[in-house]
Amino acid sequence: MKSTQTSGESATVAAGKYDGFTDEERSAMKERARELKTAGPRGSKAAKADPEAEVLAKIAEMTEADRALAERVHGIVRAAAPDLKPKTWYGMPAYAKDGKIVCFFQSAQKFKSRYATLGFSDQAALDDGTLWPTAFALTELTPAVEAQIAELVRRAVG
């Protein structure tokens, strides 16, 4: 059967089946590979670059709406948990403790999503019973939402 792939798609679609990664997913994987390469023990001089500057540069590349959210989230995380180290993760702003990602921001634009996301990894100490959220949709940052984010981040680092 013939592929129904259009010129802008990287994933092939045959007989209604998805086969492969989207351009956005492929881009994120390439960014992650580049991050790992520069952070490794044999990494180039780029490994010595300021991780916070890299995070701020990624935020600056975002669309206006995502950038406003990401800048504010960055400020909240840095104030609530100054020990978390900013770094990029799949090309997005993330915050790590002992080298392991605790929380991250994902722009809506990155994966053509309806909303930006604040997510927490399994390293975050947010466990609450047998079911708890690990990602939160962000559309606007009100003072109440900012306070909630700060509290989640403080809890996440234990």
C-alpha cells in the first residue's frame, strides 16, 4: 500500500498506521544526544559552558507566550530550590539534583501542544499514596499558581 506521507512529515503513515517519530520528537532526541555528548567526561569545551546560560538561551528561543511562562517558572524554581542546578534536557529547561533531573519545563511550541507543561521526574519526592500527578499544564501564572509551583518544587527536592 502506498504511503500517505506529506512533504512536511518525517513519520510514514501507511494504511492508517503510525511508523516513526515526528520531526519534533526527532529534534528533541538530537538535542538530548548533543547534551549527553558535551556533558560526558570526554566532552568538548562546550561542556564547560554555563548551564544556566544555556537554559536562558533556550528560553529566549521560545515563542512569546512560552517564553513568559518559562522565564517565570525558572525564577520560581531558582528561588524555591536554589540547590537545583539548571540544565537543558531534550532542549528544554530542566533542574537537577545530584545530576538527576527533578523537574522540567516543556514549551507548548516544542511538540505543537495546546499548553506548556511543568513536569517532575521519578526523582521528585512527590509520592502521595498510589496515584499522584507528575506533570501540570500551564496556561497562565497567577500568584496562586506561582505559590503552588514553589511548594511543589520544595516538596520535590525533599
